Amino acid sequence: MKKLTPLVFLLISIVSYGQIDFGSPTAASLGGAVTATAKSWEAIEINPANLGWGDNYPFSMSLANVGINLQGNGLSFSELKQFENHLSDSITPAQRQQMYNAETAPGGVNLNATVTWAAFSFYIPKIGGFAINLTDELFVHAQLNKSAATAISNLLENDTLEAIALIKQDPDLFTNSPTSLLSGSNAGGYHYRELNIDYGRKLLTIKTHGKGTGGASFESSEFTDTTKATRHNVSNPIVIYGGIGVKPIWGLGDYNSNVVGTENYEEGTYVYDNPNYGKELLSNTFTANGHGYGVDLGLSASYKKWKIGASAIDLGKITWTSNSFVNATVEFPSIDSAETFLANNTKVFQYFTARGTGPNYTTQLPSKFRSGISYQPTKWIELSGDFVAPLNTVEGNLLHPYIAAGAYIRVFHFLSLSAGYASEQEFPTVVPVGVFLNFVENVQFFAGTNDLIAYLNPDNGRVISVSFGFKLFGF
């Protein structure tokens, strides 16, 4: 048991609801400040209205975009490295305290992973832009209160009899009314696959005065006649765009548990319990226990070198078939001894024990509101800022609103850099960065992180992440 302690405890502490959602993997290096900058296929799940912009690529595509993000106030990069180096050893008191901190930190720790297998878009003048991608979304959490974290730490670090002895000696753990032992703790996560189909177009052009004033961005401005564009014959209209995205969803796995007082409410089901899923993986790509839908709505506008945008994303739900739990509620009765407690509550540790015995249930998607602004002073530089807020309180969603600012700089024809800043109530200073390399014409590789601080100052950084992928532009 001792040899497995760091690994098991770390898996348990991949916890809680989201703090900062940076959007797609390609948006990670800007801290998610992309509502008024994302275009072509990158606008999917950010703002579908941007697909109507005239400066979108006529055709673009991408493969294998991956983003992995671990956030937590109680767990830094250096602490993770210590656990990795001691997976086969007993942990020290200091490491035990670090794991306890990770379990009980405000907001806990999140693990989010997004894989966009393929994406493409095309733009047709006077009709608009279309984009499609196939994405997998994974989220895992498990929030423990202080008493539960202490009890589990005792059980994992010691032999069973030694752990029971420690629990008996602790008056906060060993009581005749164990209501507070787990109350407030929760665990869960989900894995689903979505096919996003988005469309955006220009809705309205509002002409403004300003001939000869200069400062127009030719990509989004209109010429006053058919002659060659100059600063004297380009007007600066306000152009408004709208967009919509629809997404059929296949839910591959879901689990949620929430302890309130003396009751543990549990629901869960997963496709991997179906033996035919693994045996016929290719033919059963969309075999799933959950089916649902989602909708993304967006608006954006451009004026000279400015753009603004707003969107509501992930409006929808998933209905899961056959709750896998024998009992959806587990009672925690009064106990006279730790042995009695463990004997009477073994169901707490029974996950996915009986497939197909419970009723269907529905979970909402983690809906969000995004708004942003961008300014492009030159074709080499683009500046942006965003405000993002949750629209519901379901698992996987933000706990609090956050703000972000970013800059994308094209240094050379083959090299571009991005950097930014993001801030949320529990994470006041996050510094995302990214590198974009054009190895050959129309093929770009990108790599980035949500927070450079986690690597430059591994004792303080609390957002440990990496994102990478390929952007392929056809013409």
C-alpha cells in the first residue's frame, strides 16, 4: 500500500470544477483571449460569427490539436516532480502535507484534456464561412473536505490497523456522528465526443463617414468604387456578423458523486463497460451511453482595425442511459468504531458495479458567455482581451469569471510568438505563451502552455499545461 500511496493520492486529487477555461488548444497560448480574433476553423467553440469575416482563409484545415491542463492552488510543478520521483517509496511528512493541501485547496485541482482530431473550414464570398471539427473532451475532479483528506491519508500511508488506530486517536474523525467526515466532498468527471458544425456570415454593413481619414484595415473595409484601394477611396464601415454552431454529442463516460450531510448522491455510466466497444472500436466509433446536443451562438463586429465579439457556447445537454449504480444514495450511519464504519460503507468505494440497473439521467453542458475585443495595429501584431463567465454551475464549468489579455506577434515569415495574461479569483496571475513555426509553406506547428510561471518558478505555478498541434492551410 505504501508504495502506491503517491500515485493513488494524486489520482484522487485530480479535482474540482474548472477555474480558467482557455478554450481550444490553439487558444491556450493567449490565455483564451480569442473571442474577437479566432477565425477559420479556430472559431469553432469560440465564436461562430467570426466565420463570416472576409479575411478568413478560403480553405483551411488542421490535424491533431491537443491541450492538457492541470490546475490547482495546492499542487505545483515541483511537487508533482517529487511525487514522480518517489512513486515506489513511502512519502515524507512534507509530501503528505502537500497532498493534503492539494485535496483541500480552494477550488481544488482540475484535469482538462481536449483533443481535436481534425478540423477544416471554407469561406465563400457573399455566402459566409463553414467549419467542422471532431473533438474529444475529458474532465476529471474529486474534491475532499479536510476530515476526509486526513482519513484517506491515514489509510493510504499506513497499514489498515495502524490507520484505524490513528483515526481513533483523532477526535475530529472518530465520532458517533460522522456527518462531517465526508460532507461537502465530491468527485466525478466526463468524457464525450462532439461533432461541431458551424456557420457564420455578414449580417449588416453600417456605412460611416471617414473617406480619406486613413487607418482602414483593407481586410474588413469596403471600397467606395472599383478602382485600386487607396487611403483616399476606402470607407470605414461598421460590419456586423452572426453565427451559429450545432454539435451532436456522444457521451462516452460520466460519473458524479456529491456528499451532503450523511448521504452520498451518485450517478454514472460509461461506454467502456460495453464489451463490443473495445472489440469493434473502428466500426463502433460513435457507440455511446450518452447522447445529446449543443448549440453555440455568436456575434462580432469590425471597424477599421478593431473587432469585438460575444458568444454563448455549449448550450445543451447529454442524456445518459442506465445509471450504473445499484444505489444512487449511500447512507453514512452513526458508528461506534472505525471498523464498523468501514464495514457498513463499502458501497462508497464500489464504482460502476452493476451496469444498466438505474434510470436514465441528464447532465447539462458547461455553458459559458464570452466577450472580447481586438486591435491590429500592423499585419505583424494583433492584441486582444477577453471576459469569460459561466452560465451554469455544472461540473466542468468555471467557478468564477476570468479576464485575459494576449498579443500575437509575427517575428519572421517562419516564426510567430504569443504571450498573455489571465486572472481569476483563485488564480490571480497566469502567464500563457506560445511558439508557432512554419516549417514549409502553409504548414504550421504550434506549441504552448497556459502558464509559463509553472515552469520558470515551479514552486509557485499552479497551472501546469501543454498544448500542441498542426495548422494546415490549403489555399
